[in-house]
Amino acid sequence: MGNYGYVSPELRERVLAAAEKLGYRANALARSVSTGVSHTLGVVVADIGNPFFAGVVRGISDTSRASGFDTIVLSSHEDLAEEKASMGVLLDKRVDGIILASAAVSPKEAKHIQEAMDVGIPVVLVDRALEHVAADAVVIDNRDASRRAVETLIAVGHRRIGFVWGPSSTRPVATRRELLAAAAKSLWTDSERLRGYLDALDDAGIAFDPNLIMVGVKTEATAADAAAQMLRLPDPPTALLCTENDAMTGALRAVRAAGLKYPGDISLIGFDDSSWAAVMDPPLTMIEQPMLRLGALTAERLLARIKGEDPEPEVHTLESRFIERGSVAPPRH
């Protein structure tokens, strides 16, 4: 059944026919114990229900299957305890390597990643890079993507630009120093996108306003509340940059609740293009991440690690695509 050793062709056919009749399946876990190889990759993402991560997982699965590897996928819900538990499950399953979108933001929080690598399980990070972990990472240039989006808004005349989906701080942020300190304790993607937003403002000589940056728990409901608060300001934003799908849907709810229309009253740009963004009326201007390629390249790097290739870890950066549609116009006032 393991396809090794010698038996006569007649006996082989009889055994295989009996196995098929009985519905016999080899115990892959037991086989991995004896051979040290399971031909299985483990994947931990923040939320498999998120279209972005679903696309990344599709790229991972297609690439791993083409190389004869199966894939086990778990969601951590951006919870560090769940992420560690998921890593433990995958190690117990004796996967050959792990792909991880980590919620860790400090060396202490990333200890479980290093422990996995210390016992010989290669780990490749996807969507998030961690400076304190010596592992390959496959990401997009989030800072540049965010900066280009804000530059697009500035180029048509916007000076009051809101940022929806900022640092996950539970304390108000009043100064730039406090904002950057809060960003340093947030997810790598969130921090990079915020820095790109600030880069564009600085380059244009536009003053930073903490009232135009969402801070707090990241949900669609809190994004809607934050956008609504911005729109009620005496000097409200004329444009919003929404750096996640839930941020965009929350902002759309706030815009409609305020009786406003885009792009006439307010311009909108979002991250993670999707089919619904293209069929909105007007269609939304979005930043498209190469989800399938992110997943495929991550799987390629992990498979190379499993084979013992490329001893030096690298951060592999892919470019995003800015898709201009109908949600950006010059400010009315």
C-alpha cells in the first residue's frame, strides 16, 4: 500500500481491489511519524471569511497541490491566543511547514513562531512582516499604496482627508507622537498604511489632524461610528481613505446616514478590490492586492524552505494596483 517492496502484479491487483472494496485509507499521520514527511502545509490566517484571505488561501492551495502537498487552514480571528493554539494543532498534525498571517506585534508575542522554527518546522509569513522574526515574509508595499491613494486625493484638491481603520489603541490619540506610538503596537499592515497616509500629507504640507484618524477596535460598526464622527466635525473631511473592506462598508453606512453622496459630497478610496466595489453606483476607486500571487509566492517560499533551499530569510514585496473608478472628484467646498 505504501508503493514500495515487491509483490507480483497479480497479488498487487488483488490487494488494491480489496482495499477499494473495503474503503481502506492509509493513516497519513502514522505514515508521517515513520517517514518524517506528511506532505501537508499548515496555514493560519486572520479570517478565512475575509475575501482577501480567501484569495490568498486559494493561491496557497493551488500551488501546494501542484507540488503534491495538501493544505490545512485555520482562522485565528486576529487573536494571539487562538493563533498560538492553531500553531499547536498544526504541529501536532506534523505538517511540514506553516504559513502564518500573524497578529504578533512584539518579540515576546512572536515567541511561538521562533519555537516552531527551532524544532525544524519552516514558517513563512504572509501579508505581515515581523522585523524581530528571522523568517521569510511575502507582503505588498502597503506604505506606498496608501501614499499613492492619498496623493490622488490631494491632486484633485482635497486637504481634509479622513483615515478609517487606524491604530487599535484604546486611548485617544492627540499628538503625532502618540499616534506613531499606537501604530507601533498595531498590526504591521495597519501601521504601514497609516505611515503612507502621513507621508502624503507631509509631502503636500498638510497638517496632521488627529480628529481625522480612526482609533480603536476594528469592526464595521466602529468604522461607521468613526466616519460619522468625522462627518459631524465643524470642518469635516472631504475624502476618506478606508484601508479594509469592513472600513469601507462602515464608511458607506456613515455617508448614507448623513444624507451625503459620493463623490459629490465626499470622495472615497478603499483597499482590497472586489466584485461588489465595481458594481456600486458609482463604482468605487480601490487598491487591488494581488491575492492569488501573494498566496502562490508564499507557498513557493515555504516549499523551498522544506527542501532546504535559500538559507537567508527575505521579505518579498509585491506591488498593488490602483483602480480608478467613479468615487473620487474634486471637493465641493
